[in-house]
Amino acid sequence: MTNHSLVLLASCAYGYVGKCNCCEKYNLVFNNQLFIFSEEDLRYFRRMLEDETTVFEAGNLCGNGRTIGLKTPLNNFFIMFTPKELENLKNMLDDTFVMIEVSKVLQY
């Protein structure tokens, strides 16, 4: 079994993003969700959060304050956010990309 070593890149009240130095994947933990991305897929996910074709106002669809939906490539699978959660997620990802670029500069 491979020993994965996670380096924390950014965090917020709802989760964190870390990079596994072993497999070069990025772990995004947000609320009770775990996503494992390549760098390219992590950047694509961030772009999805700004795309008007994937983010939608859901009104009271969930009834728990999560009024913003994110369409995923899977049929009938949506990720729901409160406005505050979505803003925190975007900021955390933006911070992550700053840290990725800093790491790249320091490697040279």
C-alpha cells in the first residue's frame, strides 16, 4: 500500500485542499465531500463554479438554505451550496492556485 503524504495548500471553515506528493493529486474536502483531482481537473472544477451553464439558482429546492446548485456531468447529480459556502469554496480554490504557482516558482 502506498503511503500518501498530503501537503495543505488552502483551507476555510468548510474544508481544505491538499496535494499528495506521492501521487500528485489534489484532495478537495468540502463539508462531507471528498474530490480527488489532477491539477487540470481542479482548474476545470474552479471554472465550473463561474459558468452560468453549470451554476444555477435553486430557490427552496433543498429547503436547508442551500439555494445554489452546481450541475455535474452525471445525470441528476447536483452539488448544493449556500451563498456563503460557494463563496468560501471559490476563495479557497483561488488561494490554492496561488500556492500551486508559488510552489512552481520555488522549484526553479
